[in-house]
Amino acid sequence: MVIAKVYLDNILCFEDFTVDFTYPKKIVNSTIKNEFLEGVPNFKVKKVNILEGSNATGKTTFGEALLSIFVLLTKKQFNYSSLVCDKNKEAHFIIEFVEKGKETYFYYFVDGIIKDNENIFLKIVKEQLKPSDSYKTANERVKLNLKNINYEPLSDVMTFSNIGWAFNFPLTDSNLQKVDLSNMKNDEEDYLNILNKTLKTLDPSIITITKSKEIENCIIVESKYFVIPIESGRLLRDIQYLSSGTKYGLVIADIIFAIKHDIYGFYYIDEQFSYINSEIEIAILSTMIDLLDDCSQLFFTSHNINILDMRLPIHSFSFFEKEDKIKLINASERVLKNNVSIKNQYENNRFECLPNTEKIYEI
């Protein structure tokens, strides 16, 4: 699945918030392979979205909003009390996305009105893409169909059972990350290969990682200094001996495996590298990008500004800015030439998102 556009109003901290993940024309010699739909080459969607921004600007919250919409569409569940900001007015969202079928692609336009916990109404248009379609031509057909479709109660609309996603949020008191070894059953040899290469990069003292023969859903981490079993479902914070960065490596290796084997299609990786060397973060991100399959999309949030020096299309970089309301500024809106340093533009506050440190210096 790839998202083309999103509109959020009165959902979490987003007010009249619009973001477009399509782009107008082909990038010559792009470092991201096939950044379009295979078989529909004119339908161009940003496969890689690097989201930068200061603290409390919306990086994690945007992921939470998307996840809430996906849960609403697939399970018809929505936590009204925590997700609607102003209970005295309606919440509104629009999400446009593409799903890959067996032989073709389907473009969905979903318009949702949330009046209260019991009254949620959706308007859904499904359009099969033609080989010659661009986003513009497909969207024009959808807009014509919208005129003949009414809002329906959530209970009466279709369920999007085929949507796949993976969200990884930072470790907090409310998000106690656990080890998940469930993907190992898909390809044990490759899973352990990725796990070994990832964790050995993060901790050179690790000798090998193998699957336990005695304990079900468990791996054995052997280091120069210790041997420990790690079971699936164990809290990251409860694992002894491993550094914080190496613990997160267990999550990161699982994400790499999922991307390589195209298990979910949509990936939102939010600040999983806080304890990891910035060069290693860039190497892992580069690997994830290279492994992305057709009709797959990666969202990656970070505070590491060295990522801005990666050789990616300018439109891959977006910056959250928060004043009266949250905005997401794409680098291509401010920088027109591909040979301009995005990092340099960021450091000169071209994207209006540099943190304000004056209060700290006043101390």
C-alpha cells in the first residue's frame, strides 16, 4: 500500500492539515528505484519519506493518526475520546491510497466525518487504475464519482481487510516494546542472517545468534562475555547485558526482514535509532530503501540531520513545523535544484523548523 494524500482536521493536534505524497515528474538518475507503480509508470508516489522536525512538532502524532485511520478502516474501531481534539465540533479526514491487486492496482478515496463516538460516516470511491493513469487522471475520475455517493454509517461500509502496515513507535511508559520473533517462521535462515548482521554491527562483541533448540520462539545471543536467551514477547527494557542500541537492533532487524520479504507494504519507523550511531542509522536506512518492493512505502522519522546528506531525491525530505498549527513542508517546495545541500538549507532555517534554543541559553 502507498498513501497518495492525507487530510486531517480536529484529529489529535492536526487542524486543516494536508500533505501530498505524489510528485509531478520523473527524477532522472534517481537513487530510489522504481518510485512509481510498476505497470502504471505515470502514477508517481514518494516511496521514501524522511520526516524531520524538532520535538513536539508532530512526527509521532502523524504516525498515530495514520494508524488510527487504518484501524478504523480495517477493524471499524476508533478511540474517539483520545483522538478527537475538540469534542464540540466534527472531526474530518481524507485518505487517498493505492493497493495492489492480483493483476492490477486499485486507488481508494476515503472521506470520513466523525461526529461523536457513535456517529462515524464514510464516503468511499474505488477506482481501478489504467496503465496510462497518472495521479491527476485517476483523481479526476474519482471526483466525478464522488458527486453520486453519499456518506454511509461506518457499520455499513466495506472493510479493508487487505491493508497491511507496520508502525514502530519509541519506547515510552505507554508503549512497552517487546521482542517479536514471529517473522522467523517465514524464513528462519534469512531471519537469523539479518539478525546476526544487524546486532553484530551494533555490538562487535556478539559472536553469533541462533534459534534455541530447547525453548520455543526463542533466540540465543552469544557474546564474548555472555550467553543469554531472548524469548518472543519479552520486554526490551528487561533484557540484560545488551546495550540500549543493541536492544533496538532486535526491532530494527525485524523491520528489515519485513521490508525485504514485503510482509506489510507500509512502514512507519519513528525514532527507533535514538541509541544508535548516526552512521549506522544511515546505513540501515539505505538498506531499507534498497529493499522496498513495488507498491511499498517507507516513512522514517529522525533527529539525525546527517540523513539530509543522503543522495535521495529532494522530495524525499519533509519537515514538521509547528506555530499556530502543524505544517509539513516538503523540501521540494523550497529547493528547486537537485545539487543543493538539503542539510545546508535546513541549518539556514529554510524550512522554518530549527529548534529555538534561546530559552536554554537564558539559564
